[in-house]
Amino acid sequence: MKKVSVVGLGYIGLPTALIAAQAGYEVCGFDVNREKVDKINTGDSVIFEPEISDRLWDVLSKSTFRAYKDLQYADCFLIAVPTPFNADKTADLSYVYNASELVARRVMPGNLVILESTVPVGTTERVVEIIQDISGLKSGVDFFVAYCPERVLPGKIFKELIDNDRVIGGTCQRACELARMFYGKFVKGFLHITDDKSAEMVKLVENSSRDVQIAFANQVAGMCYSAGIDPFTVIDLANRHPRVKILSPGCGVGGHCIAIDPYFLIEKFPQDTHLLQAARFVNEQKPDYVVQQVQEKIIELQDHGILRPRVLSLGLTFKPNIDDIRESPALKIAQTLAHMHHEIDFVAYDHNVGKVEMKRLGFDVVTDLWYELKQADIVVVLVKHKEFNCIRDHMLEGKVVIDPCGLLHDLYAHQTHAFLEGAVRLQQGMHKTVA
């Protein structure tokens, strides 16, 4: 196996293509976005991820990777296209099926086809049918298909592509063997072999589990707010129990995985997913809860003579230190607040989101964080970007601070008298912190 064609050069496809090229494969990347293809071939990585620019230049200079506007013939085809959901929250598999049709017109006897996209259980079987129908070849005899879901964290993609264990779900034994050979050249983690349906379920269960755990943390936070106590202190202390590991609450759940994947199970197994449905409800309601908190503080300030408060939101991405805004609860909150322009002056700040994207989203481009902090009456901390670690208490004097993600708790909890004293100091100091 020497030549690999990667279908889809996004957050997963492009890093995987680069890793494979550095491992010794001749890699041809394909994407339907022709502008993206041109940019990649000139060294523009098009996505924000540590190490990606250096790795891209490395493989381009060695001619082990190139992006194409047409799918190239190869020994192995790797499909890494998006799987969004429709307005009714059912899976949109059109990208996967379109990619399968393209592969079917290039597949040759002996080829391996790998699907990495997150999909509902049973999708790989449909991919096999599409390729068989168009190519006239038989799966398990002429070509071989495996489902191998990605398991990476944005911001650490390259490290996790190499170090994490992988699940290989083959449609036959030979597919498992070929997929193991492919990943074995660059994955240091253990390669676990199973069938395709089990691998599909593993991926969905992993992300749904995270969603449930975050929902529990968000409900703990809600109970603590109602009781007038600091949720981050409660969770910190509860986690000192050796068998307790509660996650941190936030302003919701976003991204292309955790916020979407539970619906793939809910759609397929509606009677067996009541817990997942409840978790989705809790996490989807959290942005509305944060907006409600902001609205309450706006009214309080207006009652005290600040008729048009200036509201600053910090962070728009779905998680810290990336540029990805897909399904971001922070973005939803910011857009809702921006629509309140008749009663507030609103500013959104996120240095990770490019100027063009900020304008497309309808936000003014602001670059001076310290100036915006000084001008704000209300500061809403939505994402814990590293840049915000420089914020100090004196910068927030006299301001209302709404901090559902716990950034300020993290910054000040190390101070004298431990977590509880830190929380009390924040709540009773010169500014008012609301989580």
C-alpha cells in the first residue's frame, strides 16, 4: 500500500493526510472546495491548528502530498467528510454518500476504503452497497471496507492522531488487516479490532457519554446558583473523593461531535435514549440561561442609571484556543445579545476567529482586549482562551462579571485560603461575579 487518497480536507482529513504523508505514503488530498485546494497547495493550511503549517510545508516541499480538485486513483481511499444534522436533527449523510459515489468510480481490485466520518450505526453497510452498485466489484473479495472513527481533540490533533488508541471496524478480516497496516505506520496507540457496526457505536457512545457528563455538571451549577454558592468550589471539593470525577460546567456544548452525535443515537434508538435526550435538553438550554442572566443584570444597571450598558462577551468558539465555531453555544449567546442593540452596546471579542469570519457573523472587529475591558459595564466570559488568563481583578473593578465557564475561579483559586476563600473574594470584592 503506497498511495492514499483522502476525501475531504477539513479539520480531520487534512491533518490525517499530512501525518500519512510524513509516514511515507504518497498522499493525494481531494476537496470539493476548489479555493481550499488552491490555498493548501500554496502552503495555506486553511484551518487553525498547532503544527499544521510546518507539517504542510514539509510534505509539499518533499512532494509527498498534494491537493487535487478531482479524486485520484489510489491503493487506499480515506473518507473524512462532515456529517451535520438536518433541521429536524436527523443525520445528513449526503456528504458521506456523495464521497462514496466518487470512490466507487475510482476503486480498483485490492483497494482499501476507510470511512472516518462520524455516522449512525449501519452507515458503513450502506457505503459498501453504494460502492458495489456503481463499481460492479464485490466487497470482501475485490475491495475492502473498514470504519475507523477519529478520536482527536482540536488543538492537539497531531499528537492525538499519533498517540491515541484507534478502533478498526472491518467489514471482513482482510479489511481489518489492511486497515491495521495503514494506521500502523503512524499510530503509536493500540489498534483495537472489531466489526464496523461496533466501531460506529463506539464513536457515538464516547461522545454521548461526554454530553451526559457535561449535562450533569451544568445541572450541578444550576443548583449551586439557586443556593447562592459557587459551583466550581463544590465540584472541586467533590472531586477530591477518589471515585468522583465531575466535569466543569460551561455555557453549553458545541462542536461537530458532542453536540451532534447523540442525535444519531436518538434518531436510531428513540426508546433507548431517554437519558441522552435529557442531557441534550439540559445542554441546549444553557445558552438561554446565560442570556437570561445577562438580561437581569442589564435591567439592574438600567435601574441604577446606566441606561445603555456596554456588554463585552469574551470568546466565540466552541472550546478554548481554537478557531472552530461549529455549534458553538458561545456564538449563540453572542448573537442573541447582539440582537439587543436597541438597549445595549454589544461587543464580541475573540482573537482566534479571523476578521473576515467576524464580519461574516455580523460582529465589529475589535483587537484591543484591555480597552474593551475598560469600557465594558458587563463582561460575559464564555470561552477560557489562554489569552484571557492575563485578566486581573483590578481590570474588572466596578463591573458585572458573568462567568459560566469558571475562568476567574481558575485564575484566583490558587490564592491564599484555597478554593472557598477565592470564590468568596470574587463575589464580595469590587465587582460582582455571576456564574
